[in-house]
Amino acid sequence: MDAPVPDQPALPDLPEGVIALVPMRNVVLFPHVLVPITVGRAKSVAAVQHAHQTGAGLGIVLQRDAAIDDPGRDALYDVGTIAKVLQHVDADEQLQHAVCQGVERFRIEALVEGYPFLAARVQPIPEPAVISTQAEALGLQLRDRAVEILALLPGAPAELAHTLQSVRSPSHLADIVASLLDAELVEKQMLLETESPEDRLPKVLQMLEHRIEVLRLSQEIGERTKEQIDLHQRKYLLREQLKAIQKELGESGDDDEDIVRLEELIAKAGMPDDVQAQARKELGRLQRMPDASGEYSMLRTYLEWMTELPWAAPPANPIDLGEARRILEADHYGLDRIKQRIVEFLAVQKLNPQGRAPILCFVGPPGVGKTSLGQSIARALGRPFVRMSLGGVHDEAEIRGHRRTYIGAMPGIIVQSLRKAGARHCVMMLDEVDKLSPSAQGDPSAALLEVLDPEQNATFRDNYLGLPFDLSRVVFIATANVIDQVPAPMRDRMEVIDLPGYTQEEKLQIAQRYLVQRQREANGLRGDQCELTPAALQAIVADYTREAGVRQLEREIGRVMRHAAVQIADGSTPQVRVDAADLDALLGATKFEHETALRSSVPGVATGLAWTPAGGDILFIEATRVAGSGRLILTGQLGDVMKESAQAALTLVKSCATALHLSANAFDDIDVHVHVPAGAIPKDGPSAGVAMFIALASLFANRVVRHDVAMTGEISLRGLVLPVGGVKEKVLAAQRAGVHTVLLPQRNEKDLRDVPEASRQNLTFVWLNNVDDAIRVALGDAATRGAGFELV
């Protein structure tokens, strides 16, 4: 006995003149045409199921905008086609397929609500019962053109031409041909909306004529292309026969001359045996390859690169340490420790020429002479110097190159620089290694790990060459502004040498020895035409520049030289002498002033010291109190660590309330505001803890901090002063700012050896174990007498 069939949901009945609609995104259905459709929207699926189960007509209409998922009346065209669902297939729960045959056109009058699918009241558009003579003539012409286009289409079935010949009605023929045309949906919809056969047939004919013309032109192009290919093949055969004839006559063509030239270059390049064998193998392929081949030029370029690289072992150049010292002294002023390390490096190279050279990395602010030091090393060694700027390099292929199978492939910048230097033992400077940036194309710093490892770079492999190249004789020198931004694996392969900023005395000497003469020559002046007095240079250094390097100083000297050039060029004077009093007219008002006395003239202001990538700088900490509820307000774009230092400083001050003669509830009805000026610049780090504590202690003790004192150090809640970094840069910044006394953590005393001797002699250093020592110096003994800040 069969199982009972579950009840099917009742199908809604549609009144007369109302049909279910299926909006289509990319299908225009014509009457008398069989078309498969696929629907996935819930309403469309319901409409197809209703039409299939009830046998009712289904309205197929095109959407105006295919991106709309739930189209309304305005999103549908007015004219569509009533179709009969011949076959319905449930593909899955979301998509369903149906085969529909167009019956007749209709025009939408209005949409009807209340059904699980889109329904509309429509007005059928019947075909005309009488066919005019003009329509019959157009139909005959259309049939001939349709057969003609089928002959031009490759692989068109013969049954299609027979079907078109059997259609008698010109209107039906126009609809069938319109459905077969490769036209835009808008154009097909326009044909569907054209009701009169007399109007529709000329439009279909016009579109068909255009398509026939395109197919004919395409066929002609194909035939011409085939003729050209045949011509190229004929030329190739003739060219090969010509080569054979020239060979028999003992003559050689241009291609043979290139092969002979490349063979001679390979023999002279001094390649290792395995590299030379690979090069000769590629040369044999090139010789057998026709020059019209797309691979010919690629292979020829590859062999030219191979022959232009310095494969041969470098000659042994004697190193004169005395001459090296002279070059370093002539090119750079100061930097004694750096020069000594370079001389040591050269001495090791002299005693062990075959030894592996260390990778030096000069780290320092901009403008302190990192790149020029590399040039001096190359001069002292007597080797070529090449520089590679790595700033902004974000593609690993820029270091290792691209595989030569790619169009336009080139070696990486390492191999390119070696070809430019022309020597395997050159001095190669990797400038700005801290500016490398990883991306989706890889991490270029990872590609440099093999280059900067003396144990691995003897077999460096560039992707373009595909062969090992010995980089062990290259002297690599890297430069960076901030060593923390260099990845740790790369830092581990380099010997970091710090270059501090210059003192004012060093800048004055550099200007007198190098910058003035260089700018005088750059502006076309002789030595006797423009003179800058020492007082003028001192004023430029002190009042118009505040930097770790000397680039801005050279720019200001250049401005003075250009002013002198104008006066000499127009004949106003034969000689210009610039003194300090003339700078205001030439360079404008002073850009910097020693403002520590002004900024520290009221209680609650302390001078701190900060480290920046461009060197050290002074940092003012301002504190004040207003009526409030005990809040701590922090401004100046402070980082999280610096905010925590301010909170720790306030807590430490509160713990010393008795010593500052404050009542226990003195902090309950006030708000403490700590501000660090230059609020547009982000600031972070724990080293401002001492300065924040002194600013708050000065505020509540109502005592002014000494204006010639600057300080740095991290504090703990027990009042300990902890060590910080960047002591050298901070001390030089204090000297530039006119500070006389610097407060430093006791545990940073060992770092004072890195500070230039001239700066150590001009400054007084106070070593701090706890905040009691800082208060005693910054606020005076009276502030701590009997305060009881000493630690237990």
C-alpha cells in the first residue's frame, strides 16, 4: 500500500488579466523564442513554480537596474513577454532552472499586491493579423542577411539556417533574429517594445548589417594576419639559407658578430668555472635561436649583464694608515671615537686582506656626516664607492631582482650597484636602512639578511642571475637615524656606531673649515669676494639653527652667500663682509632664543630633556592648580607612558605633603593641570618623571626652579631616580639651550664618556639617587631643610 501523499500548499488563483512576473537582470525574451532561465530570488522562484504547476503564463520582463534585488514598478520596463514554462528543474534550495518559450508581448498596467510573488495586471500586445507587402519584402531581405551572417560565423549549425528558412511570418523572423544578435540589453528591449513589424524589421536589419560588416572585417584581418605569419616564416627560411651561404663563403652577419663578441666578453669576464659553463650554455641557446623570437632579446640582455659584472678577484691595494688618518681629518671635524674605529677597521683590513669585513652601521641624527664618512672610507681604501638609498623600498624583488622569465625583468639593486662600481671589492653604502617597509610583495629587510651576513654573502643569489655571486669582498656600510626601527635580525649582523650631534663649537669649526668655502664655490664667489666673520658664524649657529647636524646651518650660510652674489653681480660692491649685526637684515629675526630663564620664571615650570630622532631637545613641563575635585589634567599630546609618569609624580608629591607644609586634604578641592607645550608634537617615554615631579613640587612649595637647570630621569613611587637612555643627545641639547647644570640619574654616570670633552667641561653634572637630590639643586636647600624626603 502506497504512503499517503502530503498535502500540497494551495496555489493562489490569479484574476483575469493578472500574471506572475519574473524580473530578469540580463535576459530579454522575444515571442516564439525558446530560452533557459535561472532564478534565485524567493519571489521569482515562487512565480516560476506557480506558472509551471498551474500552466498559466509567466511574465518575463527586464529590470532597468540589475543591482536592485527587490524591484518595484519604476525599476521595470513597461513591455515584456508572456512565456510558457516548458520545463522546470530544482537545482538546489536557492537556484532553480526553467525552460521558457515566448508567446506574445504584453504591457504592464499596474502591479498587484497580495501574492507571494510579483504579479501585475497586463495588457497583451497581439501580432497584426494582416502582413503588409512592405513587411514581406523586409522579411525576405532579413532572411537572406541572416543566412549570410551564419556563413560568416565559424561553427554555426546548419540546422539554424534551415530553421530560419522555414519561418514564414516576417514578425516571427524579426523576433528570432533579434534574439540571436550579440547586442546590448537596452537595444534588445528597444526591439521588443517596437510593436509594428514594419518598424521592427528595419531596425533588426540595420543591426544585422552592422554585425555582418564587423564579421567581414574580422575575417579580413585574420586573413591578413595569416599572410603576415606566412611571410615571416618565409623570411625566416630565407634568412637561415643566407646564414648557411655566408658560412660557406667565410662571411658572418651581424648576429654572428654579436655571438662572437659575447663569447669574447665571457672569456674576459673572469667568471668562476660553473658560472662560465652556464653562460656558454645560454650563449649556445642564443646562437640556435632566431632573432625574431621573443626570447632572443631577453637572453641577449641576460648575457650582457653576466659579462658586465665584476666576477674577477679584486687586486690587492695597499692601505696607508697615515694617509687614511689624513683623509678622515680633512673630510670631518671632531668624531674622534668614530675615526679611531674606522682606522682600526682599516688596520685589520691591511693585516688580513682576505678576512671578512664587519658590517658597520652609522646611527645618528640627520646631517651629522654618516654618508660622507662612507665616502671617506672608500677614499682611504682606494676603492670605488656606490650608494643605495633604501628609504621607501617595500618590494623584496628590488633587493633580489626579478626572475628573467618576466617581461622587463632586471637584477636587484645589489647587482646593479656592483655593475656601476665595476669592482667586486667596492664600498657599498646602504643608506637609510631604518626606512625599509614591508608590504604584500615581501619584506626587503629579510632579503638583506643574507647580504649583511659575512658567513653567507659569499654565495649571494640574485633571482635574475640565478647564479651565486661572491659579496664577501664588498665593504658594506649602513646608515640609520633610529636603530630601534631596524629589525632585530638585521641589527644582530651589524656593528652599530653612534654618531652624536655636534656642539656649537664643533659646528663653528665645521662652518669655518668646510661649509663657508663649499657655499662660496656653489654660488660662484671667490675667497676675497665674500667674508663671514667668526662672530657672524657664531650668531648663525646660536640664533638661527638648532639641530644635531649642520644641514640647516649650511642653508643659512648659503642664503648669506646668495645675498653677496647679488650685490657683486650687479656691480654694487666688489667685496662683501658680513658681521653679526648684518644678519637681521639678511636672515630676518632670530629663530631661536634662550628662553629657559623666561619659561622658568614662575613656580610650577621645570626644564626637562628629551630624545628625538633628530637629536636631543629641551622640554618644558608646566603645572598649575585650579579649584576642582582632585583631578589630574594632562595636555600636550602625551603618550601612555608619559601620562603614567605624571600620575606617579603627583602621587609622590602627595606623599610629601607634610614636608611641603600642605594639609592632608589640600588636594581634595583642587585640580592639578600638567601641560607640555608644543602640543602638536607627540611625546612619550618615562624620562620626564623627574622634571614632572620638580614642576609639581615647585608649584606646591611656591618656589621657582632654577632657570639654568635641566633634568632627566625616571622616578619610582619610592622616590628613586632610575636610568634613562639618550644621555649624550640630551646633554648636547642642554648645552645648545644655554643650560649650565644638568641633573642625571646616578646610574647613567657611565654614559658620560660618550659626551664630547668640550661639553663635559662647559656643564656641571649632578647625579641623582632620589628626588631629594633633585629638589636640593633645582629648588634650593631651603625647600628640603627638614622635609624628610630621604629614603629609608
